[in-house]
Amino acid sequence: MRSGLAALGFAAACAIAPNAHAQDAPAIHDPWEGFNRKMFALNDALDHAIFEPVARGYRAIMPRPVRNGVANFLNNLRSPVVFVNNVLQGNGRQAGTTVARFGINSTLGLLGVLDPATSMGLPRRDADFGQTLGKWGSHPGPYLFLPIIGPTNVRDGVGSLVDLAIDPINWADYEHHNAVIITRGVVYSVATRESLLDATDQLRRTSLDPYVSVRSGYSLLRESAIHGGPTEMPALQDIPEVEPDAATAPETPPVQPPPSDGVTPGSQLPDNHGAPDDHLSLNNIPTSSPVVSLAATQSMPISQPTAKVGNTP
């Protein structure tokens, strides 16, 4: 029921930090860092004990087409919330795209299990009320890492409550209301964690301070969404492979060509291809264990395994 960006303790950091320059990072106000780090450690422990094993079991049992269908269906259910925020942001074109996607996928896509709208030139773009407040000029406020829910801030926390209120599944009167809400939350939690398995496995190895990486990545992704940039994780193949010692490994000296007339071996300019790129330093490559709550995941977007992950089963 919170936005997908704030509900997942890891997704935001995966999405933006590897491709962001350090100087692009917004100033982050973190007055409660001691508390936040304790909650971060709790999230990691819960993920190792519960969420990651369940997600791996889900991947082992469910073939990829089924997992894609589940993700499509649940993302389609979020369309009313996305539409309202499109309108509040004054983005009429995207509001029209959201309505068209919902209509096409709910009919031709068999209640949203398939996503023909994307192949028709109507790609999905998420929106939430925290993003809306940011577009209206609201500052994020203090950073906060909450148990189970993950990274957020005051602005996005308020936005999550508004998204809860405008989601028809939460307030509409229908049979088995509570069972539907709980079931959606459980399925969202498992499906979203499964979509991040490869990214977390890859990035866990490379972060010197996972807490700082997630904090920076979350803040960068939120700023990106507010200013029209990415709102979800990129494909895993877009995340650079960096070994833990890559940033400190000595550069291999270039091979000097044999001397020619008028040129001595020592006069050649060194090749700098081996120098590490500043924005790919280990400090900017995040890792953590995403832990998702039932309440937090009832309206989050899910990255498609086929588009987001490389060679998964």
C-alpha cells in the first residue's frame, strides 16, 4: 500500500546508484542514523531467515511465464492509484496512457495477466503521491528506515498514506475484502522479492557500507522519479560487474611498442583504459536485503523478470 519505491529496502538503491555520479546525489538529512542502522540490520536478518528463502522457492516452483503473469496482474491493479497521481501532477498525457493501458490489459490482456499495451507503444510508468508532493515542491524531510518497510522519508511516508486511501481495493465494498487485501500483499511481497534475487546476489558482494548505499540510492531514485527519470529498477545487465577489489587493484602498465625512428619507449603516453570510472566506485554500488511487509506491498510495482533480469530460469 506504500509506493513500491519506498516499500522495498533495496530496490531503489539497485535502480540508480550504479549509474549515478556522486556529485548528483541530493543532500540527505539523516538525524536518526543510529536507529535507522539498527532497523537496517533487522531487515537484513529477516530477509535471510524468511523472505529470500520463500522467494527462491517461488522461483523454483513457478516458471517464468507464470511469474510474468502474476507481476502483470498485480501491476494492473495499481493503475487507479497511478492515474490519480498522473492527474494531480498535471501530466495529462501520462494519465491517458495509464487509462489506455488499464483498458487494453484488462481486456485483451486477460484481466492484466498479459501486457499487450507495452507492445502497442504504451509503456508502464509508475507514479505515487510522494512523487506528487515532490513535484509540488515539498522537501523530503528526514530520512527514515523502518522495520520491514524499508527506506522512506517524511514526505514519502505521508504520500504512502494517501495512496492507501485512494486505492479502490482498500475502500471498495466487496465480498472477502480482508482476504483479498492480505492475499494481494503476500503475493506482492513474494513476487517483488523474487524479481530482485539476481540483483541482490550480484550487489551484495560489492558494497563497503550497504546502509549508506541504500540511503543514497533511494534518495537518488526518488529525485529521479520527481524530475522525470527512472521510477523502477533497470535491467540487471545494466548494472556493472565490479569485483570487490576492482577499485583498489593496481593498474596494469600498458605494453610499450617497439621503438621507431625518433621515438623512445619511455615517450609513449600511458593508456588509461584501466583506470576505474569515478561513478562506479564501490561506495556507489549498493547492496542490502529487501524485506517487504504485507501492508507495504499492496500497491508497489513489480519489475518484470524477462526485462529486468538476465539469465534466470
